[in-house]
Amino acid sequence: YPVVGPELNNRMHLLYLGVGKADGLVESDDSIRKMLDEHGVKYVTHDLPDYGHDWNFWRLALQDFSVRLFKTAN
């Protein structure tokens, strides 16, 4: 596993976490966010209520991710 700490903020353009709140992986996602927060790693979230781990969620998440990924840095 890579070393997780604030130095990752300089090495990554975007760390994107998305989850449908009706997904069975919500608890795992919450624990990952907690660990990243504790280690000072910046990330972007995209959470949608009433969505599970299915294509409907991923279609919306991919659209949100794409806009952020190709956004011009200021």
C-alpha cells in the first residue's frame, strides 16, 4: 500500500470518491473517508441519496467526475 499522508495532495490531481447512499458499501466508504481525513489527504465526494451500486449511479458519477477531471486548474 502507498504511504497515505498530506504529501499525496501534491502528487494527485484528483482523488474522487462517489457512493450511492443506498449502496451496501457505504460503511466502507465512510471508513476510507475517515482515514483520509486523519491523514490530511484531500478528496472530492459525490454522494447521491436513494442510489445503489448500479449503472444509474455510475452514469451520474461519471458525468460529475469527467467535468472535474478535465477542469482547467486555476
